[in-house]
Amino acid sequence: MNDPLLELRGEFPILGRTTYLVSNSLGAMPGTVPERLAEYVDQWAELGVRAWANGWWEMPVSVGDEIAPLIGAGRGEIAMLPNVTIAQTAVLSAVPYTTSRDTIVMTELDFPSVRYAFDGLATRLGARIVVVPSEDGIGIDTQRLIDAIDERTALVAISHVLFRSAFIVDVETICTKARAVGARVSLDAFHSVGVLPVDVHRLGVDFLSGGVLKWLCGGPGGAFLYASEEASSSLAPSFTGWQAHEHPFAFDAEMQYAQHAWRWLNGTPPIPALFAATEGPKLVRRAGVERIREKSIRQTTRLIELADANGYRVSAPRDAARRGGTVALDVPHAYGVAQALLANNVIVDYRPNAGIRIAPHFYTSDDELEHAVSMIGDILHDEAWKPFEDKRGVVT
């Protein structure tokens, strides 16, 4: 099959020596990243502290401008932060909680790191958390989520695509209900941006966080937070830092928040990560998210067909419209099988209650999918999973 997106394979060195199927966890590194990191090293070496005035200080917002086209945002609307947990905690700390509006709605299948932060801080902020359960461990019933949002809801903090199952939550419907009752929506889009089209205005979210780590192939340390114009003009995070100050180098004792994306920043930014962060998003924009989504649907559909043919349980939605970029195969001895695949340079990951997660991206060939599923069969047949399960101490 002619696949023009494969022309970009050469931009990612690791693809020449592995079958890389884990972009839902860590995207492949673009070959231009070493040059960008060398640029950082050269600036530090040559300019020293003067580098801050040579563009470093502005990078948390200027790098955000590289992400903006991928989510339908404008320039100056995205702040770069070290991780999504920090981004979501900033949002949590900005929303007021009162006796009549004190509820935060989340779901059972949201990424645990955000839940840890919310669980630890909500009570101190005067909020209570309502968690919407999953009936099947794969998705969240839209009506059940809507019913949990009422006049007491201050914030709906949910995932766009669920990390275990790749189930796509009906965010537009959720946002419509939230607006009707005066609640705000903070969307964790880590597992959607870069593999399916995302438009913050069409969705109607107040906040959207994500990162370049996964589908955007930008490496760790480059998370982003979008805040709507209305949210930035009416709210400010109490979880904050000096870079969010209107006049940071005045070193005032009292906080005076900067405007737009700047007010959502925190302390001193991780500059090396920001140098690396832009290279992947540039390639994603070259590939085109619409074309990436079309290919993703085709390849994840093929993975499900291969799983069915081999009798493997699929921990992912069957409906392509409700499925993100990942298909989890819950095969026997899944942990050990995943480790055996890794030992054979087929790069996947394993998650409890899901199985082996396989995540083709725009640079993945169809043959690589066939190879991975065939190797799973070989590992099970030859019991090559056993040494890895023995080391783990648990046979699944």
C-alpha cells in the first residue's frame, strides 16, 4: 500500500533499528533533537546568564506557540510546564470552591497522577471529588457523566482519551452540560493531541493540558496548558511561581499576575526540555493530523482484526469513532510477553488491567503490526515469556 507518511520515517533514527510501537508512552526522537540540545549547550557555554535575555525567558510561551496550531489555539494562549500534573494542579488551585459550588467531577479511568494531586489538595481547598465509575473498564458512559455534573459542580477534570483503553470521551457533550450549569472543564488531552484532531474552541473547554512526550515526539519535560481568554482574564492559580508575575524581576513580595498564558507559569522553566520540545510537533504538523488520524484508524482496526484472528481479548473500543491511537491486547502472561517483545526490539508497553499496549503512529508500517502480533504468537507458543515472569515474581 502506498503510504506517503512513511516518507517521514527517516526523520526518526530509532525506527531503523527497532519496531517502535509505543508512541502512546514516549514518541520516537526526531533526528534534529541533538542539534537543538547542542544549541542549548552552546548558548549556556557562550552566554552564561545572559542567555535568559537571549530568548530563554520567553521559551515557555514561544514554544507553546508551536503547539497552538495543533489544538486550534492562538499565539500566547499556551504555557509550557514540566508535566500535566503541575498543569492540572494550577487549574485546580485557580477555580473557587464555595459551599454551594464545591464539586469536582472526575472519572474512574483518568490517569492516576492527576487524581493523586486532586485527592491530596481538594479537601484543603474546600472541594469534594465525585468519581464517575466505568461499567466495563474500557469506557465511561456519557449519560452517567452528564448526570454527575450539576449546579454544585465547580470543575469537570477529565481525560479526552483514556490511557488504558484509548476510549475517546464525548467532550463536546460534557462541555455543553458544564456550561449550562456554570461549571468549568479542564481536559487532560495527553493521549489525544498529535494522533487525532483537537480544537479547543470546537470542544468548548476552559482548559486543556497535554504534553509533547507521547504522540508529539517532543520528549519529557514539555507539558502544555491552554486556558481560554475568559479563564485567563477571570482566574489565577494560587499554585504559582515567579515567572507568572507581571514584573518578575522587580521581586515584589506581593503577587501581581501577568496576562494571558504567562499567568499560568510557575517557577524557573526547564530550558533543555523546551529546546527539544519543538522538533516533534513540527513533524506532526508536516504529516497533518487529519492524515495521521485516518491512518491511525486503519492501523488500529487492523490490530483488532489480528487480535480476533488469534483469539486475544482486546481492551479497546471496537467503534473507531470512540477509539484513540492505541489497542491493548490482553493476552495470557501479558507482562512476560511484553518483556520478551522488548528483548526482541519490538517496543511496546504493558499496563495492568489492559495488557500489551500497541500504538502505531504516522511513521509505522503495516508490516510492523503484522510482525508484532506474529511475535506475540511465537512467544506464547515457545513459552519465551517465562524467564521474564519469573523475574517479576507474578504470573499473569
